[in-house]
Amino acid sequence: MKIKWIKTHHQALAPFNRFKEKAKINITKLFVNRKGALYIHIPFCVERCKFCILYHEYPSVPYEHFVNALVSELREYRNFQSEVVYFGGGTPTLLPTTDLSRILNSIEKKEKIREITVETTVRDFDKKKAEEMSSLGINRISFGVQSFDNEKREILGRKSPESEVIKKLKLAREYFEIVSIDLLYDLPYGNTILVDVKKSVDLNLDGISIYPLVYNKSMSVYPHPSVEENERDFLEAYDYLSDHGYKHLSINHFSNGNDRFFYSEYFTHPEKPLLGIGPGAGGHIMNYEMFHAPGVKRYIIEPCTVNVFSMPKEVFCGVRSIAGVLKGNTKISPESFVSSLQVALNEGWIEIKDKNITLLPKGLFWANTLVYLMSLDFLRSYIEVMK
């Protein structure tokens, strides 16, 4: 049986989407007196990277107007205690640091936040920005590097050369407690992931996320490695990371022990509240999901308008159980996933001991595929019971 390689956790959990229904509920009230993660989406980009599949737009309104809307929405959730904050994008560092400061100062009990992450690009990071951001209490910075290789970077639409990438990463080391990067494999014309990982380790980076490239229309014109070649290259990178003290932390992320990446826990533990703020942002609480429609101009007019969906609590329990697999080690009821777990055992993806499932190295490559198969297993049983 040929197994389809599922690349993202969004694809992996997609079978549950059919059970989501539009909900008429005041989502704000659900977050009152709760603790969790805060995600703030800053969608602005001055250039379009050819590989990108995420929502972003060119800044066409004054940043001040956008930040006013963010602050207004944050006030609606002033009784929510943020434990971690993550600025994603887009390119959050396009915002002036004074605006980042305004946003952070709008968060209640800011002193209780244990991790504040800001995503950036090499191009939009410099010494002045580093000094200002670190003074705000931002303690974790994440660079979208994708590859150090200049030819790959050109194909992907990244403008800065390798020399500039290394220079900026070294600069970040001077100012931030945690420095993390994203790397890609399944690249056009072959992978450079092992070389990229070696360079990351040499730079003593705290966190390294390794993602397979999702081929959009711009990227689909290029030849790329086979699934077998990608698996081989991923495992070589995994072995190198393991040999140099890095351990799998969550989903696609590896840490040298310094990077706890607390924010990622809210993906592998969907029972933990995640509040999404800004256009294109999503979040969840209990068996409800929230989504902001994209569009900065719309958001400025109606910053507190959010779409809310619910799913049956029994189905949500399935999501919660299955998502835990992406941590790499979780307890589960094997009898509920006989078919998918048998595939995983046969393929050498997992080991099971006392209802504890551990992803083996090969299983980390196939983790999203396993989650997808387990989702199908669970929903088949659920549909049968509901007949």
C-alpha cells in the first residue's frame, strides 16, 4: 500500500473540519479568567516570497491605525491572562518598535508572561531593532531562514545572501535569550537540509524547526525530491541534531535544551486556550475555534468581529487525543486506532508500551500522516456509534 505523505498538521486534522458548525456565542466570555497563549498576527510584508502560503498583504494603511485596532481588540479580552505571546506574520518587525511596545503594554499582567516570541526576516532585523525589542522584554526571536544556500534562497524569493543571514543570527545571539530559525526541505532541485542544520548547530542556535516545503503555484514549476529522498535527508538531519545534543520538542521543532518553545504546547494540547488577535488570526478554547477573516482595512473597521465554530465534545476529545501525537510521546487508547497504529507499527514509525506511543525517528517524518490516519480511524468509529 502506497502511503500519502501529509506535510502539515492542518492537513492532518482536516478530516475533523466536516464536524465544525458556525456557533452563535460570545467568544469573549469564554476567555474570561482563563490562562493561555496569545497569538497576534501582523500580516504586513513588503515583498512576496515565492514559497509562502500564509496570509499576508502589503502595508497600505498607516501602522498606527492597525495597532489602534489591535489594542481595541485586546481590551475586549483584558480578563484573559496571557502566559505566552507570539507575534506571527507576515513580518512583525516591519512595525516600529514603539508600536510593538504599545501592543505589549495593552496586555494585562504583562509581568506574568514567560515567553514572548517575535518572527522576523533577515532583511528586517538590525542592531537598532534588536536593542529596542530586547528592552521590551521580548526574549525569543524566530528567523524565517529556509536555507543558507544562496541558490535555494534566490529560488524561494529570499533576498539576503548567506553572509548576511549568518551576520544577523550572530547579532541576535547578543540580544535575545532564545534564537530560533525555520529551515525547509523538499526543496526545488534537491535538499540542502543537512548542510543547513550543520550551519545552524555551528551557530549554537537554540531552536531549529524543520518543515517540508508546501508547493504552491509558484513552486510547483520546479522539480523536487521524491518522498523517499526527503525521508532519507530528514533522517540524516535528525541524526546530526541528535548527535549534537538537540532533541525533538514538538511538531517540527528541535531544541538544544535552552529553547522550551512554550507556544507550541498550545497546538499539541488543544484543550489549552489560545487567543488569536488580528486579521487572519485563529485560536481555540474548549470545543470552540475562532477565526478572523483576512483583510487589514476590514479589521480596522471591525476589529472585534470574529467567526466562531464549534464541534461536538466527543469529536473534540478525539482531536485532543490525536494532536498529542505531534509531541512525539503521548498516552492514547490503542484500541481506538487499530488500523492506523498497525500501519505505523508495520512501517517502523512508532513503538507502543503501556498505552504510551513514542514516535521513532522515521515516525517524526511521517507524524502528520499518522495523525491523518488516526483521525480517519476515530471518525469512522464515531460515525458508526452515531448511526
